[in-house]
Amino acid sequence: MTLWGMAQQVLSGTGATLLIFFSTVIFSMPLGLLVAFGRMSKFRPLSALVKGFISILRGTPLMLQLIVWFYGPYYLFGTQLSSGWRLTATILGFSINYAAYFAEIFRSGIQSIPLGQYEAANVLGYSKAQTFTKIIFPQMCKRVLPPVTNEVITLVKDTSLAFVLAYSEVFTIAKQVAAAQTTIVPLFIAGGFYYVFNFVVDFVMAKIEQKMNYYR
Amino acid sequence: MKYLEIKNCKKAFDELSVLNDISLSVEEGEVVAIIGPSGSGKSTLLRCATLLETMDSGELVYMGEKAASTVDGQAVYADGNALKKIKNYFGLVFQNFNLFPHYSVLKNVCDAPISVQKRNKEEVKEEALKLLAKMGLSGKENAYPCQLSGGQQQRVAIARALAMKPSILFFDEPTSALDPELTGEILKVIRQLAEEKMTMVIVTHEMSFARDVADRVIFMDGGYIIEEGDPHEVIEHPKEERTKQFLARFSAEQ
Ligand SMILES: Nc1ncnc2c1ncn2[C@@H]1O[C@H](COP(=O)(O)OP(=O)(O)OP(=O)(O)O)[C@@H](O)[C@H]1O
Ligand SMILES: [Mg+2]
């Protein structure tokens, strides 16, 4: 097989990889914010429960979580696994795992906003919802950008974990081609792909950071 | 008319009793200065008055409207809607400004009147520009707080409070976070407001300023009002021993 042929095959997984990546980003961030609220809730049982879940999600391998999401319904309820479930389980596993990480990032971001911001908003008569959406949230976004960037870069590489569910993204295919052709080249091609992907992510995040640099 | 009336306000943090039976009223157009040593409860009193802190017991009345009253020895606050209305009666200027860093100067001043008081955007903007001009901040409308000096930031904070058209304005050590050469510009602004008969309660360590601008001075210590009255009397000829000690230490420092 030619190099070009191998590259074509490996990169045919690009769409699948991008699908995992963007789905996870889109679902895990709002979910993470929600989880952060749960974690900061003054209602103790809720915050304890959320804390427990975060701890489990961050303390066990994502690969294991993916397998549990995928096979869980079968082992727990004897459900027949449909063909679409592979992708659903993958995105579910990624989104929920990353939500746990984002939740902790958002929480520390929110808690780093000086109390004086809340007090100024309070005296000016802003409602709780207005205070969050207008005053706290925008400042939080700026503060969490560096750790969020780290997380997103990790996510790009983590999408390769979908190979455990044999979901045909870039890494899964690269591994298959490498085995079939007994050559390491497809793995290098995949490596190059992830590197370029992250290069773009880095660039985009730097642009966003720049945009938010109009204030300190 | 009494703009503010606080009766028998008590406040403790855990075991520490910070305000002991404080009563205070402020008349329309009056400027009241509160002085006293660190930890005497001045900020806590302002925070209780501005609803940032809840009193343990006591009565709080703005413009004849009850924000809180004592029932069975406990402070009971009015419902959310009543408090929302009462919040329109006062403004607070903080020691460290607490401007919104992500908003431009103009937006800092305009946002609450527009999104809280639901006033007309254009009108609010026009008034805000006038206020900023009055504060000597013309041309700074589009700057961000981080681009301003401390004194300028505090003047924005004053404009932001005034834009809400409060009946009474509280200041908690408005110059304490500023370099000495910048305190003058803030004191000048407050002086001007006093001349315009703005009702104000000012916690300050600037004794000569308190003496010159205030209609009445209150000396607090240990959560009690020890002495109050005419500023010249209290600051130049204090009657109480504790007031004398405090002022002596003060003039020694200066
Ligand atoms: N949230 C709080 N929790 C516990 N104690 C507090 C709290 N806020 C204030 N205190 C205590 O209450 C006392 C009075 O504090 P306050 O800030 O009202 O004093 P102050 O007169 O404003 O002093 P300063 O001149 O230093 O600003 C202090 O002993 C302080 O430690
Ligand atoms: Mg204080």
C-alpha cells in the first residue's frame, strides 16, 4: 500500500474524530457548569452527591468509563445493543467525563471572583440571575480559559480512546491499517493528525484569549 | 424628613458582638461622618444599612418604609419586592471601588439603571455622560477600569452609584485604598455633593475632611456610639475619654 493510500484511509476517520471532539465540547461545557452549580449548592446532600460523582469520574480511567457506558445496558438490563449505540455511548462517556473536569475548573473560576463583585451588584439591585449572567459569568470565562485550553488539548488526544469501542475514528483506523500492512507508518500519520489538530486548537484558543485581553 | 432611621441595631458574628444597640437617623440633606478605630463596627453598620449584612435585631427604615423591624427580639426583613424597592433609595461606594472590570466606564455607570431600573437607554446614557463630566472623567467613557488610576476608578464608582438616583449615599472609607496624592480628588467630589445637599453617610479616617464637610460626626468604638454631634465640637473638643484618646492618637500619626 502506498503512503498516500494509507494516509487516505487513516484520515477517513477525521469526520468521526471531529464528531466526538465537537460533541464533547458542546455537551460537556454546559453540563460542567450545571455540575459546578450542584457542587457549590448550599443544599449539602446535593453538593456531597455531586462531589462523589466528580471524584469517581476523575478517579477512574476514561477508557474504563467508555466500556461501561457501552456494555452497561447489556449487562445491567440485558438490552440488545443497537448499531447507533456505539457512537451514543462514546459521546456520553466523553461528555460526562469531561463535564466533571470542567465542573471543577468552572467552580474554582467562579469562586475566584472577588466577593466585592457580588456586593456591588447586590447594592445596585441586580437579581441573582443577572448578577451571574452579567457580572460573574463573563469574568469566569476569562479566568478559566487557560485550564479549559489544557482540557481541550487533552480531549483532542483522548478522542483516540474511542478505539476501545472500535468506533472508527482516526486512531482506530490507524491501528487497523498498521496491523494489516505490518508497518508503523499509519501510526505516524495519526500522530501528525493529532499534532496538527492541536496546533489549530492552540491557535484558536490563543485568539479567544487575545479577544478577552481588553481588561484585566 | 428622615431619610434613614436605624433603631437598636444589634449584630454579632458568632460570639463576637460587633454592633451593640446602635441607633442613628439621617435627615434629608444631612451629611453624617462616622469615625472610630479599626474594628469598631463602622463597616458592619454600613453593611447592615445597605442590606449586605442582616441585623440580629433592630429596625431599619428608609423614607418611612420599613426594611426591617424587630419581632420577638429578632430582626424580621420585609419581603423581596419591598426590599427591591428600598434598594433604590440608597447607594454605596466601596473602599476598593468594586467596579465591573469587564465593562467600560460608561457601561459600569449605565448598566444598572438600564437593566435593573429599566429606564430608557438614551436618557440613562445622556445622564451618565453628564455625571462622568461632573466627576472630571470626560473622554474616559470607553476606557476600562484597569486603565484608570485609583482616584479615577473611585470617581467612576461614585458616578455609578449616583446614576441610580439614590436618596442617600453611603461611603465606606472611599479614600483608604488610594495613594495620598489621590485622596484629594475624591474628597473634592464628595464636598461638591455635600454642597448640592446630597444626603450622605461617610465612614472616614480623614478627620479634617469630616470636620469641614459633615453636619454631624459620630464616633464609634467597640460597637457603641460613644459620642456624636457637631463636627467641630466632637473633633476639636471631644467630651468622652475614648474619643480624646482616639483623636490624640490620630493627630500624633499625622
Ligand atoms: N463577616 C465577618 N465575620 C466575622 N467577623 C467579622 C465579619 N465582618 C467583620 N467582622 C468583625 O467585626 C468587627 C468589626 O468590623 P468592621 O469591619 O465593621 O470594623 P471597622 O470599624 O469598619 O474597621 P476598619 O476601620 O478597620 O474598617 C471586627 O472585629 C471584624 O473582625
Ligand atoms: Mg471598615
